[in-house]
Amino acid sequence: MTRIIDFHTHLDERWLHVKCDSAADMVRTLDRFEVEAACVFTIMGFYEPCPAHNDALLRRADQYPDRLIPFATVDPKQGRAAADELERCLANPRFRGVKFHPWLQAFAASMLRDTMLDVLQIAARHRVPVLLHDGTPPYSTTYQVANLARWSPETTIVLGHAGSADYVDAAAQLMRDIPNLYGCYCGPRAGDLRRLLDLAGPEKILFGSDFGAAGWRLLPERIDNVLEAGLTDQQLELILAGNAARLLKLDERPLAQPLLPHREEAR
Amino acid sequence: MSRAASIIDAHAMLGEETYLSLTASELLRRMDAAGVSTALARPLGAGLIVDNRAGNDLVLSAGPRIRGLVSANPWWGDRGLAELDRCREVGAVGMFLDPLRQGFFPTEPAPVPFYERAQQYDWPIVFRTGAYVFADVLAVVEVARRFPTIQFVAGFGGFADMWFEIADAIGSVPNLHLDASLLWSDGIEEIIKRFGAQRVLFGSAEPRNRYAAALRTLDRLELSTAEQEAIFHGNATRIFHLEPLR
Ligand SMILES: [Zn+2]
């Protein structure tokens, strides 16, 4: 089996009234399914002021700096403050990406074009990818998200669900046609992955599970969706880890080693 | 891991649609590899949306281990109803409707004669659910309220973003059941815990999904033997009036 990096997970105390797994729980699940690292996003930060949630996410992720890779989020409805908050977060090299959930964060990017352009430019300057939830009207259709990649060709944009349930064919075409647009294969199934591969190629697809938003079983479910698609070893390596390592610049900037060994206590 | 002795797949698809493609012989090969005894298949693409006769013939001629869930686009009106009559003569076990692809609201007048025909034939209706506007699972709940003697199945279980509606939808009427093919395991488990395993059917969503993935999703729920028997074959046998296991 190839190495695995999970490009789409959530690490928070709760989702509304539902309690979520802790960082230790999450790392235990990663260990169990031999996933070496995971990009972690907030959940409640999509509903509430972002700065406190960015700080809380960083604190949780910092318990496992060699395994958990935090992505910051900002609220573009705040205008200049959103750009400032992103600069504040990305000044810390622990943040390796930006996450938006326009549906839950309640914004149409087209109504906040100037702020979104600022934010996308900041991400480009820091050379970090921007992942956005896609597949859901009215603020997060796959076309809306792909448009951001056309607005800012310097920014790496990742469709958070590669089309999700209803936009896979559109996602595959857009990922093929827009050089800086990638797709996180998180939700679609093996038959959909074949289409993404045929049109966009294996270098444009990154594995993600969304676990943390639901329980541990989501991780092996979503690994199965990759493994059951009949891919070559080379395609598997790119989709499960290689593309993520490249976008996260893991060669250039390896993940920090923990100050103390934690694997044992986590078990 | 052990599974029920017999597995009925309540939602497979035959034909071609955009990038999906599956023939009866390939479905049979996949069923054999997965230990699935029977699959209920419905047409894809043009055979579902406009050329219903061709789509229905595809699923009705694939037997005996593949049983036909037939469809007629409600906008065909009387011609569609005549097609359903024809399908009944050649062994269809239920109706499949895709309000997204076929372009209708489940609650508008056009499909009502089709629901009445299903009622007359004692056919269950499998609806595609999950896409916004047309395939809203709550619209299917409204139809289920109006036709309490018809058994309905929420095809794809509201995949993707109606996962937060699906459990309450199943709970709000007694005659709506879950096709577990594309829902994540926490969502399936919630429905089993709140409303019982008799409300859940194993489905594969082949060729979009794969048998191995759909089966392992249910295996991870560590179901009791009785729950497995219900989900893997008992409920489908009851709802679709299939011949009981020998
Ligand atoms: Zn997510």
C-alpha cells in the first residue's frame, strides 16, 4: 500500500450540538488506517468569528505537528479584516492552506469579489492552496468555485469535493481546463473517480475523507472509494499522497517533529 | 466478518449516462464477485429520461437474477402509463422515478397518475433523492403522505447534502425506506437506531459505486444477524414482493 495524506478533515470541539473527535482520537484513527498526515479545518469557525477558531485549531493541531496540518479560514464578509486575519495566520508557517465553506459561511464570492481577490492573492503570495467546499447551491456550486481559479490564476484552488454528488462531470472538465484548479476526491465514488482521471489526469486529484465532520468510519469508507476504482500504483501514489505532498510543499518544508514522543500516549 | 447468506441489491443501474456505463453481463460478473444473489436494476440516461421503452427492455431482459425497476417519464402522460402496463406484463417489480433527470417536482400534477398506477399494481416507487430543487427528499415525504399504501424508497439516501434531512424524513412517514447505497455509515446507523433495520435496504449504486465499498460500509456497523437479514434481503423481498429465499 502506498502512503496516504488526507487533504480534507475537520478538527473541532463540536459541530453545532454534536461533539467531535479530539486531536488524539483523530491521530489514533489516522494510525489505524495508516494515514501519515491530515489537513485539518475548523467547523464552528464557519459560523462564528474566525480568529478565535483559527487559534483554537492551531492549538489542537500543534499537539501533533508531524501529523496534523491546519488550514486557516477567514470571513470575506468582513472585508479588510478578512485579509488581515489571513496575513496574521499565514505568518505562522504551521498554517499550510486556506479553507472556505461559502455555503456555511453564507457568502457568494461574486458579491465580495474585491475581498476574495485580495485573499486569493495573499494565499498565492504565501504559496498555499485554497480549498473550498463545492457541489452545493447556491453559494458553493462547482462552477462558482472554479471561477475563483479563473479570477486568480496565480492561486492554487481546490474543489473540496471534486463535484460531490451532482457536479462530477463539470468538475472533471473544469479541472482539465483550468491549470490552477484541483479536485479533492472526497464524497464521489469509484465510478466518478474514473471520470475525474480520464478528463483531468491523476496529477489534479487529491484524496480527502471529511472525517471529523462524521465519525472515524468515514476515513476507511473514503479510502475504499479510491482503492475500488481499479487504479494503477502510480495513480494511487499521486492521488493518495503525492499530489498533496506537492501542494503542501512537504519536501521543501517538512512537517515539524514533535517535541516529545506522543505516539504511545495517544494509543 | 459475516454477512447475511443472501444479498439483494436494491439499486443497481444499467445502460449509459454521461460517463457511467454498465451492461447486464458486467453487472452479473460484479454480483458474483461480491456474493450478491439478486439485483434490482433501473435504466440510466436516455433510457431513463426519454426512451423509456429501450431502458425498460434493458432491465427487464437481464433476468432472472436481475429484476427490473422500470421507469416512464411522467411528461409522457398516457403513453408513459401504457409503457408501465407493458412492463408489468413482462415482470417489472417496481417503478423508478428520477425527478432531477426527468424534470418534474414530485408534488406537481404530472406524476400523480403514475403514482396511482403504482398503487393499482402494488408496486413500490424508488425515487432518486438528494439533488436540490427537483429531487428534494422532503418532496418525496409529501408524496408518501398522500399515498400511504405505496411503499417508497429514497434512492441514494439524499446523497450528498441531504444527509441532514434523511433521517427525519424516514421517521416522518412509515412508508419511506432508505437505499443505503451512497449514505455514509453514521447516517445509516442513525436511521437503524431510531427507526429500525426494517427501514433500510442494501443498495450498491453500481456502476457509480462499487459493491465492495457499499458492503464494507455496512459491515463496519457491526449489525446483528437479524438486522443483517432485514437489510441485505428481508426488506427488499417484502417491499418488492420477490420470491422468498429457498
Ligand atoms: Zn468538509
